[in-house]
Amino acid sequence: MAVWLTESSKVIVQGMTGAEGSKHTRRMLAAGTNVVGGVNPRKAGQQVDFDGTKLPVFASVAEAIDQTGADTSVIFVPPAGTKSAAIEAIDAQIPLAVVITEGVPVHDTAAFWAHAQGGKTRIIGPNCPGIASPGKSNAGIIPADITGPGKIGLVSKSGTLTYQMMYELRDIGFSTCIGIGGDPVIGTTHIDALAAFEADPETAAIVMIGEIGGDAEERAADFIRASVRKPVVGYIAGFTAPPGKTMGHAGAIISGSAGTADAKKAALEAAGVRVGKTPTETANLMRDLVNSL
């Protein structure tokens, strides 16, 4: 089983005819993703040939859903147009919108996140690598050939650390890997993903990757203590960051001792999470854990 993205998911790409959208549509198709079309109102009615697979271009997300039954949209629209693209997907009530775009103004993200509240659309991102259920479907930019299907769930703020953890644990494999992004305002959170993995009968254990700054990991630790019975292994990027520095993602802002790697490690360990000091150590902790199940 997979979380939110399965082999039956029907994917459209907002921005499919652009450089990034086109490149990654081709990669998603090669990974076996059921991409059913794209959206670009200026090129509606055209077809785009991806190595023999011809995909239609629709004028709107609503039209794409009506014509194809799409349930997932991957958004590769440039930052200035991302808010409009996300709101269009939300208004069309698509169940899952994966916002890959980097550099979206925080005010814009806050606006479309607020617009989604109470609706039917789950947002992943922005500034994220997307979501992949190995062997089933891949929506975004996560490499499809670095791991296989298995029983670990992965949620991560960092794109590159998502890839590294997938590769390090390729001998076990993953149910679903979710890159939530590291911006100050995001759609799906660590807690959302943890709850989904907890409810998935075929996810046996969870890897959670966070980073310095903010309090998302501390809040996730509280949720794990209260609501997660499956074993969780964690890693916090930024153990070697100089004190008082802002590092990496826009969300990685430290205030005093709050938001440091050590503070997050302590909160997670107090909730029963084993925390590695390096990605490789974290992978080894997970491997030992899975072998003991």
C-alpha cells in the first residue's frame, strides 16, 4: 500500500509545456507514473509527444479533471504564477496538488494555503521534491531508480536528504517518500505524514528528516508521543551549523536555543525517537530497527 499516491493515481502537470515541466513529465512517465495530461491555457487543444506517449494540453485543471478523471496535479509553474495555479487546482477540488516550485513568496503560499482550508485538496510543498511511492507512481522530481518498494515511510524537509535516505535504505525499500519542503509556510506537515504512515497497514516504520529552525520537529515529537505507535527514526540537518546563523531553507531560522539541532534531538528522543547524528547513522538505526521487528 502507498500513502496519497498509488499506481491508480491519475496525474496532470500544470506547466507541462515549460522547460522544467516537460523534462520532469518525461521522467515521471519513464518511472511508470500515469500522467494523463497537462494544463496551459495558451496551448490548450495541443498534444505533446513524450517519446511516443502523446499527452493532451487542457485549458484548465477543471477541464483536465472532467476529461481524464485526474486526481493529482504537479505544479511546475514559475513563482509569480504559482499562487494562481494552486488556487485553480484547489477550486477544481483536485485531491492532491504537489507544488514543486522554489522561490514562491511566503505571502503567496499563505494565501493559497488559507484558500485550501476546509476544501478537498491536500497541498504538498512548495519548494519540495514531491512524493514518490516506489514501484507505483512518482509525482515530482524525486529520482525513480534509487530505491524500491518496501515497508519504510519517509517524510523530509530536505530534497537531497530525501534522496540520500532512499538510497541508503534501498535494501529495505519504502512505501511512500514525501518531501514536504522547508519554507516557513507549507501545506503538508511532518504531523500530516506521520498520521498517514501510522494509518497505513503496510508501513512498518518511519524515518523523519527535519532541520534546524522553527518548531515543526518539536510539534511532531509531541504528536509522536501522543499518537504514533510505529517506530520512528529521525535526523536533524544542521548539527554542525554555527550558533546564531541562518542556514539553508528560508524556514531554518533559529531564535535563541529554540530551533537548534540539539533541542530538536532532545524533543524527539523524549518521545521515543532514535535520532542519528548523520544520515548514514540514521539509516543504520532504521536498518537495525527493521531487522528487529
